[in-house]
Amino acid sequence: MYLKVWWLLIFIGSCVCANAQPDLVLTHVNIITMKDDEILTDRAVIVKDGKISAIIASNSIHKTKGAKTIDAKHAFMIPGLSDMHMHFYHDQGLDKKYLSEEIKLPLANGVTTVRIMNGNEDYLIVRDSVAQQKLAGPEMFVVCPQLVGKWPFKAPLEGKMVQSAKEAAEAVRLFQKQGYDAIKITEFVGPEAYDAIVKTAADLRIKVTGHVGPYIKLDTALAAKQQIEHFDEFIETLLPDTTINHGRSVSDYGIWNKKLAWPTIPYVDETRIAVLARKVKNAGIYVTATNYFFTKCFAIGATEEEIKHAPNYAFVPAFMKKNADDFYKHFWVETEPPPAEWREKYLRVRYRMALELYKAGVPLMTGSDSPEWYLTPGFTVHDEIESYTKAGLSNFAALQTATINPAKYLGIDKRKGTIDAGKDADFILLADNPLQEIRNTRKIIAVYTNDRYYDRNAIDEMLREATVISTVESPDN
């Protein structure tokens, strides 16, 4: 139990001396720097003004006055985690007054960097408030409201429709001016609008991310060097030809189509995955798998009892539990789910794509896609990291998807993503070694980010405050 470690943390009220008076000293720390898989044992980490000023042997410490010293009792330090595909419950109707509670959920789970994948002006305010230390939360990168070519769904569009090159270019310029960190494409964007998005974004030096298809195929997205989410259109390239359901398989919204998309799974050629991986590598892009969401919700499944006893269930708004119940029953209960052999192959293909992409040298990133279904921000990051190990990646490689890889993609690797002197003090303390057991990423003792230290008591208090979200019975209540 991780509790037996954190209760031993000793607050002495003194500190060690470095060249400048430190604010915090952590002694007896085992550090997984993420520069490699070696562990620096029994180190002292000296923090000054939110930066790691030095890492030295614990037995080199000399006490001085004025700073807090914490005996970590050989806890394991890793960089703060990243979620590169997070949404707020607000996207699905939760009132914006709860955003200050929502943003605590990733932080309480050791996630110190998030990319919000469908932005709005309220999220920009939260982003800036966190940066200014007005709110407790992870560092936020907010992509623009989604760009779509059409919207054939009942739910209102939380984004902007662009059908011409002019509309697309104007949207990109507008969102860049408003301060969004990237441009997001989702469904049904046509070739003319897509080309204008890519060109205008390149001119403005703002990144393009999101979905692929159905009108834009994988080769076009790779040529544009779009950062791709969900493995969109990857499975479609494994079909022998486009005569099978017009070349549409279970990417994106196709995952719901049991009548036409799921029957394509038997035709998927797994021997072509390595070739696909090399093609993606040659494009030089980053990929966010979101494998836990797709495999757990559509291939593996869960019983109602398992869902309700999951640790994150207590933080799902009441009205969203009802919505998720309806989706669950629709896919798994009220209509026949896809045959087990199709689901098993789908699971195997998604895992193998992750592994082959990694082996080819494609930088993979962790993205939870929470709060889809019963998923919850923060909690699901650990599930996604674990899903990479189930795909065959080592524990170290899985941790890279949530630390150094996102930091490099976001251009913040000079200050985050690894543990090193001169970088931001942005880390979590774990009771046990995640290189031995990946589930140990959940055994969080403390989090340090944005020049703030959160011990286990502070983390538990954040979670307690966030439970108010679960009481909301209707949207915008």
C-alpha cells in the first residue's frame, strides 16, 4: 500500500544549502529521470523558485534555515504525467461553474500537463488562471473548437463548420488570434477546406491535430504532417481494397456501426501493420492512440458491477452516468454486440499497431479521451499508460508516452518531461517502482507543479472537493 510510505514523510521545517537558499528539499528519493531507464538511488532534489536547482546524494545534505525538508523515505520520483487528449465534462453539459473542480481531477492523479481537445473561451480563461496560480491544476494547452465539414448529429455542434477554403482559412486565423494552442479537425472536412487549414496553419506556425477521414484519407494527412488521434484511418489501410464497405471500417464513428463497419474486421490484414508503421514513421508525426477507450469500451467491455466499483465512478456527474448507461446498454445489451472473434481481432490489431509504431520509431503519446463513457480525467491516464504495456511496450516506453514524448511535441522539453537540474520542478512521488509494475503510477504520494507541492492530504482534499461534480443531476444545473 502506498499509504504506508506517504505517512512517513517528515516535515522538518529546515533545508539544505545550495548556492541559493532553496524553498524545498526532498531527501532519500529514487529518481527515474526518463532520460533513460536507470534509477538514481537515494538522491536529494533541491527546489528553488519552482526549478530543480540541484540533484545530489542525500548524504551530502547540510541543514540550513528557512526551507522545508521532506524525507521521501525512498519513494520513486518520475516527471509529471501528460494527457494529450482530454475533454471537460463541460463539453457534455456540465455547467462551467464546476471547471475549477474538474481541473483538479488530472492534477490529483499526477497529471501536470493536459491538452484540451475541443476548446472554448472558458477553457482559455482556466488555462490562464492556472498559469497565474489562481487555480490549482495542470499546465493546459487548449486546441481550438473543432472544425467540421458537416454535422449530422442531434447534439449541438461545439465547434465551427468550414466547407470552403475561404471559411477554413478564416477560421484558422480567428482561432490563432484568439490564443488557441493548436487547430483541431474532426469529421467530414472536405479536401478544399482541409488544404486551406493545413496551409494557413503552417503560415501562422500553429499545429494541426485531430481526426482523419472519411473524406481525407491517411496518405493525405501524413503528407500534411497532421498529428493524428485515435489511429484514425489506420485500420482502413489494412483492408485489401475499397470494395469492402467502401473502404470504411471501425475508425472513429465507425466503431458504433455493427451492421456495416464491424463486418470488415475479418478482412483486416494484420501482416500489413509493419508497413503501415514505417509509412507513419516516414511522415515524421506523433500519434495518440487512445487505446484504452476504444478497447475497453468496444472490445473488452465491463459488467455493471465493475463499472460502478471503479475508483473513478464517484466523480462522474449523475446525468452523465445516465447517458453512459444508455450507450452501454445500446452497444452491449439491447442489441447484439459484435461477435467475440471480431472483438478479439480488433483488440489484437489495435495493440499490434501500437507496438509496431513504437518499434518503427514513431513517438506515441498518452491520451485518455476522457470523459467519454464512464472515463474520468486523470484516472484514465493511468489506464492508457497501462494499455501500452498490454500492447507489448516496456514499462519505460509506456512512461515515455506520458512524459518526454508529449513534452517534445509541445516544445516544452527544455523545462518538462524529464527530471534534471535546471528544469521545472514538475514531478510526482510514487510509493513503488513503476518500472517493475506499471500500475504503480497510481500510488501517488505527492505532486509538485507550478511551484506548488501537494502532499497526499492535499491531493485527497482536491478529490473530496471534486466529488461535488457527481451530484449534478442535469446539464447546466
